[in-house]
Amino acid sequence: MDSKKMKDILKSKLETTDRVFTFDAKKDQVRIESKSSKKGVTVSLPGIIAKWETEKERAIEEVVYYIEQGLQAFELNALEAGKEKNIFPVIRSTSFPTQTNDEVPFITDDHTAETRIYYALDMGTTYRLIDEQLMKKEGWEHNQIKEIAMFNARRLPTNLKEDSVAGNIFYFLNSNDGYDASRILNESFIKEMSHKVEGTIALAVPHQDVLIIADIRNETGYDILAQMTMSFFASGRVPITSLSFLYEDGDLEPIFILGKNKKNEKNK
């Protein structure tokens, strides 16, 4: 067994698309480095060869295990350090469970009389609501989670579609990223919209995949918003609330809009 052959054996067992394998012929060393963590393990080949002379395959298995453990630790640490950018707030109804099926409390904050703030760890195609068990495991604190989530919510795009109905303007945010309703927590964005509207600003989060911002310019606008919100609420995958909110100086106040009976109006 020579260094070149041992290098090839280790490379076949350890090389992946996320790792860089380097052979230093002068020093008779091999370095395996993780691309994600930018850290790696360097091993001396003569020592491994000497052990292989007496223990054969067991010697290779042992060094491979040692290297794998070191690389996985580096890669895991790199992943953990990047998790914070994937924490987002999510809006849920106050009737939504406050603990997991195993009775572990979710991390939550009050929002309105109709809604509550939960926090999610985005995992790409889905997300996991953060509970006390996950928080402790990651070494996070409640306030830390809240601050990071609100910061990340402000980074989300706020592209709007606009529609005009009976002299009222309705804006819809519907990016389907799981955090459309969460945009209601972007204070600077909502404040900017409040300056843009010409009438009264009202907001609605009927389900998690839509935020409605209404520029109410006449009484009919309230009825339209109520019907619109109820329709979205009934069809949403994760319903939140069929009520709308008036916005003023950072506060959200639920409004109860009773649709008018046009037929009765005519008979008056």
C-alpha cells in the first residue's frame, strides 16, 4: 500500500459534491474540506498506511469515521449558524392550538383580539412552528426569536395587485410563500400604505396566503371588504379571521361590518 492508493481509497469513501478533496504529495497529506463550512480535516497518510499493515480494512474504517464525524460537526455548525435567516412570524387565529400534539407550548405573542403571532422555521418546501422544545435545543430565547422574525418579515417582498370596486381601491398581496398574512407585521410597509390611501385604510388577513389592504372611500367599500374577506376566509387553506381591521397609528382595531339588505332599503 502506498500513499497514492490510500488517497484514492479515502477519496472514494469521503468525497461528495459539498466537499473538496486535496492531496499534498510533498507532505504526504490529504485534506477534506466542507464547502459549506469552509473548514476541514487534514490527515497524514503514512500513519494510516502503517496502521493498515496490521489492521487492514478496520484501520480505514476508523479513519473514515473520524473524518466523517469532524466534517459533519463543521457542516452542522454552519447550518445552525444560518438558521436565523429562516425564522419568520406567522399569523394564526386565536382559536389555533397553542401547543403541539405532545403538549409542548408554541412560542407565541399577542397580536389582536382575533389573531396571534407564532414563529416558524422555514425549511424550504415547508416550515415548522417553533415550540419551546425547539427553542431550547437551538439555544434561542423568546425575544431573540421575535426580533429576528420581525427583521426577516421586513425583508419579504411587498408586491401588490390593485383593483377598483365602486370607487374604492383594494390592494392584494398574494405571493404564496406562506407569509403573505405576515406582511401585516411589517410596520414600515403598512405605515407607507396608510399615507398612500386617500380614504380610510382597512386591513384583512382572511387566510395565511393573502393580505388585503383597502382604501375605503365610501360606505359601500365596507360592505365590499366584508364580502371579500368572508369569501377568502371560506376558501383559504389556513383560515385566520373573517374580520377586517382599521389601522391607526400602529394599532389594529377589529371592525364588524354588517352588510345592508338592499331589498329592504327599497321598501322603506
